[in-house]
Amino acid sequence: MKSIPLYLLVILLLSTSINAQEATTIKTLIVDGQNNHEQWPKITVMLKKQLEQTGLFTVSVERSGYTWKGEQYISDFPVEDLPATIALEKPKTDPDFSPDFSKFDVIITNFGWNAADWPEATQKAFESFIHNGGGLVVFHAADNSFPKWEAYNKMIGLGGWGDRNEKDGPYVYYNNEGELIHDNTPGPGGAHGPQSEYQIQIRNSDHPITKDMPPLWMHTKDELYNRLRGPAENLEILATAYADPANKGTGRHEPALMTLNYGQGRIFHNIMGHVDYSVNCVGFITTMLRGTEWAATGAVTQEIPDNFPTADKSSSIEIIK
């Protein structure tokens, strides 16, 4: 019996090593393509890059097929080739949008306000995936999406815009006395003042996502969502941000980082991430990386980086130009 040539043996060993590495990484899917925020293509690439650089995640992207410039479909473009910003036409339902969620450990949704409903079969598959233990990460405008989808609203806990109001659930916030309030006052869900830097206050320092974070840290320029409301079932607020009335805020400490359970599934909800300079914040990046790992596994192995923001100074890196 002839021996295996050395070059074939090297290829075999490399292939085995790569397959073993892929088997141990967290299989992550970013879904996007329906977003009123024009920089969503760039933000998807930014998140994908940061996740993959940890060595913990393998990342795929699937997009719903909006028309762009009246003729081309964004689903035809490789992720890295999309323009940094895209102005979409009026949303359209994409009957072919049907990712195989079962191939993944965690889903990150980069959708936005006025996103077209997913096909019913896709909704049911997603509900089943999360209920049976899949992870979900929702950030910024993704909590504006799908106001009429009951299960999605239970998954995200709190949402805004899309005609959300008292029928959808209470406002949830901390008052100045440190009390957690569920407020059933009638009114619309979803608002924000002008973009600004704002301070994040950790409310649970024992949770794996926020453990070892400083109790106060500055986030870079971003929208501070306030007046979010929803079912708020199985909801834990990990951190808040004070919505200053001087900046058209509520005078309340609004939820900024949240976790939820939907069946056996774990959900991480982050209100931050409006535009590229917001996503460049080391605090935002850290919460997303740790939140995604937690949603997928229930644990966090990543350390707080040395350049993490402080109570009075934000910290940013340039992920991509």
C-alpha cells in the first residue's frame, strides 16, 4: 500500500483543523435589508468584521429583497459590495425570504422601522427557532420592526413607533429614586431627542454581559431611544441611560441594555447603534460581542477591553472606513 503523499497529508490535516474550528464556533446569522436607517449595509459589515475577529463566531448574512434604484435587488449584491448607504423604495414583502434558522446558534436582526412583514411560514420558523433555544440579538431600529407580530413583540420586550401605544403594553423605566416603573399611561411608543453622547448606568453588574463593566460609562454620539413600550414579559434591564429633558428627553432612566427569555430562547436587546460612529463605540462593540455570545450559549468568555469607555469619556475605534 503506497503512503499518502506529503502534500495530500498536509491538505487533509488543514481541512480537518478548519472543520474542527468551524464546529466549535458560534454560528451566527445577520438578517438585514429592510431598514429606514441608510447606513444599514455598512453596519452589517462592521458587525460581521468585529464578530469574526474574536475567533468565536462564524457569520453569515441573509437579506430580504428590497428593490434599489427601481430595478436591482439588494439581495443580488455581496455584503461587502453594497454601498455604505442605501435609500430604499417603499417596502415590499419578499415571499422568498426564508433563511434556514436551524443552521445557526444565534440571529442578529439589523432591520428597522416600516420593514415589510416576513412570510407567515418564515415567521413561524423563526418563532420555533427561538422558542426551542435559539439566540436572538436585537439592536436599535430592530425594535421598531413588526409591530403587529405578537411573538416578535414578546421577544423584544419593548418597542417603538409603528403605531405602538398603550394597547401594546406599558412604558418601562427607572425613576430618579431607583425604582423600576411599569407605566400604563396612554401614549405613543418610541421617541428620541437629538443625537448626543450619553452615559450608560449598569443596573445589574452580576449578569454575564455586564459583569466587570464600570458602573457608569459614556457612549458615543447616538440616538437615545425613550418611551419604548411593549409586553415586557420575562424582561431584565441590565443598563439604563438618562433621557435629559434638556435634550428633549423624558427625565427618566430609559432601558438601554436588556435581556429576555422566549420559551428556551435567550434574547439580548440593545437600543444603541444608529450610525457608523455609534457602532464604532468600544462600549457598543463590547456589549454586542458579549451579548451575542450570551444569547447563543448562556455564558460570556470575552474580557472587557482595556480601552473601554469611562464614566466621563467615550472611546471609539474605526472598524471600517
